[in-house]
Amino acid sequence: MKLRFSLIIIALNIAVVASLLLGATQVENIWRYLFSPGFDSASTNHLILWQIRIPRILVALLIGAALGLAGAIAQSAANNPLADPAILGTSAGASLGVVIGVLLNLAEVGSVLAVLFATIGALLATALTFTWARSVGALIIIGIGTSALFSAVVGLLITATNNPEIRSISFWSLGSLALATSESLLIITPVFLVCFFFAFKIAPQLDLLSLGDISVRHLGLSAKTIRLKAFLIIGLLVAVSVSTVGSISFLALAAPHIARILFGGKNRILTIASSLIGALILLVGDTIARSVLPPYELPIGLITSLLGAPILILLVRKAALTWK
Amino acid sequence: MEIIEIKDLTLQRNNRQLFTGLSATIAKGSISAIVGPNGCGKSSLLLAITGDLKPSSGSIFIAEKNLQELSDLEQSHLRSMALQERTFWLPMTVREILALGQSDAAINQIEKIASDLGLTELLDNLVTTLSVGQVQRVEIARTLLRDCPIYLFDEPFAAQDLASKEKLIEIFKQLRSSGKTIILVAHSEVEKLSWCDQIIQLGS
């Protein structure tokens, strides 16, 4: 297990270095700018490195970790390996929350208020999915329905209002880190750290949900209460992610599955492993997205799917992850 | 001495009345089997005794306390139940599943109970890779690991081969010898349940 963690940390370091070096513009003397932050501070190179590239790398790491963590908690909370914030409707709910906030002129994409609107939307959509679904089996179908419903409303609002402030349909369906700034970090960092702390704290309770709701009650605990705590954490993580970089598909499903195969199903380990794997996938994905066809950027959601899906398919085929 | 008293119990599930006016007493340190045709409310009666299904009317007393007046935590100390339906959907090892929610003393018993139920070789396997019968034995092992006065089993023999069934009956008898009360739902014909102390017949 230590070896696997070490390999992921090494991979993350390599990804960070690659991400610093790669981009539409070649930054000369990059190490000097990096290790002497005051050096030539008025130059374009300094600006690109400290105002664009480094904040974007940090945003990718934190959002990737947030989505990886949200996915791991979603699977455990739903006691269902197919659950993820996109399938449960959480992401679409967050998108609708931000779009409504922006249309009412109460919030800007990436602001604290946008996170608040996104959280309300995320929690509302998730609550609807769980209210409408009467069984674990129905959860995924109902979640897909809720997600489609909220996404359709987002699409209609964007099309009907033609307001550039609410961004494009592509942003809400595939995501983009292009407009992430160091200000974004001021919101993402505390939200992620607080959510991680509480996720780690409730991890042993999330383990118990694997026994099913009735068996949890037989232990004298309430599955609903544990799930409610989990959804508050997922809602916040997805809200901060969606309101900053839009909806990034597949990451929250792939990262926890990969983490489960590599590190097992206990949630204490999963919170750490799924966060690290999510961070790695998103950073690699974003580096590819912005450096393959410069100065154009590929939609990040496509790259995360291209990266995550083959790894997931290979690992699941090898590891008998699902029922015989 | 009775540990469970069921008084004039009527149960309803999904707007369907299962049975009315059931009264029964279950003695401490006994084995009771609930039998009857499909859909007559056998599993529902177990769920009423565990407090998961509220009666339409009537009441259940456990150790002379009205079940409805006990908190979930108080009820948890009274009974341990093996469900019939599959509840383990996420890939965790059998050992991890068995340890969930257990005391340290129970965790130290995992190897022994796994050995009793033929699960030793499977302890480090993912529960998602097991057969239906093996998963059922994991659920039974999990139930047995908890130290409670009452144990309930919903169709524990349903997916078991003959050797496993005989082993389970042996385990139930040992539990009875140590003063524990066992209630199980069985599909066996009444004459095959002679090792039980009481048969509760539901339905026609």
C-alpha cells in the first residue's frame, strides 16, 4: 500500500513539473522565475508563470481532489458503485443553482455567492433523487432522470437568455479551467480542506452504510443521518467545483473506483486515495487539454473521460469489482 | 421465562394486510421457527420484532419492555439479525465486512466464526466475488459476532448445501445452550424442524 501511495505522489510531482513546463507559450528560465518569485516580476514570463500557470495547476489539483473525494463519498453514501455526483443529479443541480444566481444578478461564476447558489442546487437535486428513488436499484435510473431534468433547464435558460455571464453550454457540460485564477483558490482551498476534514471524520460511519440501512439501524445508528452528513459534504465539494470550472465529467466516477482497486474499500483510505487520484487525473487532463493544440484548448471533460475510462475499464476487468 | 411477548399483533406492508391478531410468547434460551406460505408475513414478523416495521395494531414486548418505547440504541443491545437480501454492493473484503460496527472483542472472534461457517479461505476475498450462499454465510457470521440475547435469521438455509445447513443447526443449538434466544424464518416443512422448540405458523 505504501508503495502504491508513493507511486501516486511521484506521478503527481512529475505531472506538476510537466504542467509547469508545457503550455501555449514557452517560458524561458522557468526555474529561476519559480524559485526566485521576485525575479523580473514585470515580465510576461513572470506573469504567465505566477498569474496563470501556477494558479491553474493548483486549481486543477484541488478541483480534481474535490471531485475524487465527492465521488468516493457518493458511492459509499449510496452503497452503490455506480453512484457519482453527475449520476445522482448533484452536478446538474449545482449548475442550475449558479445559472439562476447569475441570471438574477446575485452572483458571478466563481464567486462565493455562486458557490452558495450551487450548493443549494446541488443539495436540492440530490435530495430529489433520494426522495424519488425507493430502492438502491432505482437510485441510478432516478438520478439519471433528475440529472437530465436539471441539465435541460440549464440548457434552456442559457439558450433563452443569451447572457454571456452565464458561460456556454460547453462550460456546463464539459467544464473548463481556462478562467480559473488565484482568486478562485481563495474559495476552493478552504472549502476543500473543511470538506476533507469532515469526510475523514465520518469515514468509519460511511463504512457502515455498506451493510445496508436496516443493519445500520440494528447497530443503533441512523443511516439517514450519516447520509445527510455525506450529502452536505458532496454538495459543497461539487458546488465549489461546478461554480468555478463547470461540470467535469467522469472524474468523480473513475477516481474512487481506481482508488478502491488500489487501496481497498475502507473510507479513511479512500478519502485520501481518491482525492490524490482525482487530482492526478485532472492535472494530467488539463495539461493535455491546453498543450496539445496551442493556443486552442480542448474541453477538459473530454480528456478526463479519455484518460479515466480506459484505466477504469482495464482495472474493473482485472479486479472483479462488480457482482458475479 | 419468556423474553418476547407478541400481543394481538396486526401487520401491514405496502398497503397489504399480512396477518391480524397474532399473539405468541417466545421463551428465553429457545429456538423458534416462523413458517408459512410465501407472502404471509414471515420476514415482516422478524422486522416487527427488530423494530423496523411498525405494527398497525398490537404490541411487542422484549424483556418486559414495550419495543416501541425503546430507542434504536437500546434496541440494538437486544438483538442481532441476519437479513436475507443482499446488502453488500461495494467491493470490501469479507474480513472488512465482518469487522464493521463490531466491538474489539467481536473482532477477535472473526477467525473462529469464519472457521465455523467455512469462510476462512474467503476472509481476504472481495465480498462482491462470492456466491449467494457464501454471502449469506458472511451475513450470518456478522450477526453471530455481535453479543446479544436474541438472534434473528431470515431464511438462513435458503442458499446453503446440506453440510452447511447441518453446521448452522449445530451453531443454533450451541447458542441455545448458552442461553441465547433464536428466531428464524424457515421454508422447511414442520416435521423437519423438530430441533426447534416452537413453530409459529403464519397463514393458512
